Amino acid sequence: MGKLKDILEKYNLNDKDIEIIIYSIGNIYNHFEFQKRMRNFPHHGELSLGLHIIDVVVMTYKLGKKKLNSNDLNVALKIAAMHDLFTMPWQNNPISANKKFLNRHGFAHPVEAVINSYTWFKEEYNDDADIIIDGIIHHMYPLPVIVINSDDNTRELYNFDLYQRLPKNIKELIKKSSNRNKFLNLSWCRSKYVTGKIVSKADKKVSFTQIKSFRSALALITGHNKELK
């Protein structure tokens, strides 16, 4: 846990704060899929996806510790730790460039993150699956997310094979959440739970400090970032 503790300490958190965060996300952080995203997985510009996620986790903690009870805070931190666990680096990815517009990273990655995180960390979901799924799916609000109507319209997801293996109840929760306030095959709404709303707010606060230019922001939709070396 040394590296995680070093990252958290730069935010001047006390030992109790760090203990709470490690308790909530330690199993996720230590997983090889998360560690893979700590390096060679550029997210906002050249910043690694793993470091972005840790920033969002800490910001979620700061925003939520006075507003949420201990159980809800624990759930919010798990949502934050899993909100961007999409499948592969998306900037300047030629495969992404050939996808249908609405299936590109900015619109589709929240669904991919749910599929991946449940596949890798289903024990973290327990009785909170509806809350966690809704929080991850709508973390990009006001940017919309793709609507999942059936198994057929998930074929362009990078992790379609993992989606096929999900339990029926998890697939139904994904469909239910992504169909709220739908228009033009996109869902235009925030999470219906306070935990998800706090994670979404934390993600915006962190991302606004990490995205350094208009081109970098536009890459969320186009997938092409000329500024990335």
C-alpha cells in the first residue's frame, strides 16, 4: 500500500482519513488491472488513468465526509475508484476512430467501466449494485451516456465479451439506469443517488484541473488528441 499512501499524503490527509480510504478501495487499488492503469495508460493528456482515479477518490472523500454516513461514504469511494475502469487507452486509438460516433469514449466508457468493475470486483457491489451502477453510468453528467436497450447494441463496446457473461440482474440494472431521460439513444441525467452525484461533482473538479486545453477536452468525443506525444 506504500504508493497509494504516498499519493494520499500529498493532499494533507490525516491518518484516519487515509485509513478510511484504504479500507474502501484497497482491494481495487491492489488489483493488477488497476495497477496496469497507473502507468502507460494516458487519460487526461499524459496523466495516467490510475492517478486520475485516485484524485477523484480523494476529492470524493473531501466532498462526502461531512455529508454522508460511513456506509454511504464507503459506497461513494468505491464508485469513485471504479468510475473510469474502461478497457483500453482511448486517445489516438485507431480502433476508436472507426466506431460509430455515439459509441466513442466520452459516451460509452461509463458502461464499459460498470462491466469491467463488476467482472473484476463483484464482491464490492454486494447489496449496493443499483447505487454503484447508477453512479458509474452517470458520472459524466451533463455529458450523456449511451442507452443500452438490448444485448445487441453492446457489440461495439471493447468489453462486449465480458458483458455477455454478466448475470441477468446486472444487465437489467445497466439497461434501467442507461434508459432514464433518454433522447437520441443517449441518457441525459445525473445519478439518482447522492453518492453518485458527489462522485460526479468530484470528477468535474479534478478533471477541470487536469484538462489543460480545448483540444484535450474535445478528445473525449473525438478520441484524437494532437497534444499527446
